[in-house]
Amino acid sequence: MRVYRFKKLRLYLIPVAMLMGSFVFGTAKSKSISKKVAIAATAPAKISDKNALLYDSLQLFDLGLSKAAFEFALTGYNSLIESGKIQKDNILTIIDFSLPSSKKRLFVIDLVSGQLLFNTFVSHGKNSGTVIATRFSNAFNSLKSSLGFYTTAGTYQGKHGYSLRLEGQEAGINDNAYNRGIVIHSADYVNENRANQKGFIGRSQGCPAIPESLKRPIIETIRDGSCLFVYSPDRFYAAHSKLLNPTIS
């Protein structure tokens, strides 16, 4: 497990309304993030130093996390906070499918302490692509990953051992996830040796599978009501996500 420790930060979380280049600015100064982060559209502007603080402090760019993924994640996170869907508001998990599966593309961030708790490998669905996930679906038996925002639910013991249920929060995009059995579980095909040898890790039936060695610490950290965002630079998703575009009816 890789844990990155920094001095405690006064975090300035700046949610971003990304589409059409609009940006949003907000500030979180305490553990009551849900009460402090506001959403307000502004004219297109350069990314401010405040918004870059956490992204830059944790060296997320150097680790490969897309800034768009980070900013989208903050935007949807704030929407879910506003609607009361998040109970564990200090944890934000981002899966960046703009990266190949040979890269560590799962990021678990503690927004209060300013720590990157985990950065590791994660699988995508068999029918979403080989090296990079480019095809997504909300359909049963599609064997594809689903993009968008989820909240974590409870744990259970399944065929993959200790696993975490996910609840998709976006109608028509990932709201079938729970009934499809899209969960976080571990798999022996998700490992660095395989990534180095083949250039990609194994694929799942649509679940974000993680390394066996990190299964329990990751699941214990994010379970029971935290926000998970699965990102890809997918135009259909960007145009149809109501969490990113609140004006969509």
C-alpha cells in the first residue's frame, strides 16, 4: 500500500462545471465539507492556484491522474453532497479510464487530511477494451464497465471473497450497477507483474477489480457511503450526466 503524507492543508476544493469550459469555485475549511462546498457557475477562466492546491500537492499529475477527471470528480461529488447521497464525505475515489490498465489508475483521496491513501491498479470490463477502456454500458450481460458516479454500499462475502457493493447514481448511465452485480472485489489477474509482462492486466465482467493484497484496506476505507467516480473522456457521458450538467432535464 502506498500512502502519501503531507502536512495538513487548508483544502480549497473547487468544483468545476467543466462542459463548455465553465469553472466553479468553492472552499472547504473543516471536516464538515458537505456544508461548506458551494456550486456557482462562473465565466471560463484559467485553473486557479486554489483549485490546483490539492491536485498539485499530491502530485496527481505526475501519477497520471487527468486533471479533467479530478475536476469532474469534485463537481459530481458536490452534487451528491447537496442531494444528501454521501455519508462518508471525507473520502473521494477516482478511477481514471483515460489511462491504460498497465498504469495505476485508482486513486483514493482523503479530502480532509490531504492524503492520497491508495494508488493502484484496477480492471475494466472484458468488452470495454483490451489495454484502454473505450466502450461502456449500463446493460445487463454487456461485460462492460459503466462510467459515472457511484456511492459505496455494504460489504459481503462472494465468489471473489470480501467484496463491496456499489450503487450507481446516474439514471441510464450506471443505475443498473447494483443489480448487475458490479462490485469492487479482488482478482489475481490485477497485478503489476502481469501489467509489465503483457502491457495490460486482466479484465473483469464489468467490475472494478483490484489487487488481492489491497482488497481489505481499500474496501474498509471507502465502504458505507463514500463517493466513487469512474472517468473516461467519453463525449456521450459528458453530454448526458446530470451530475455534471444540472440543467439537463
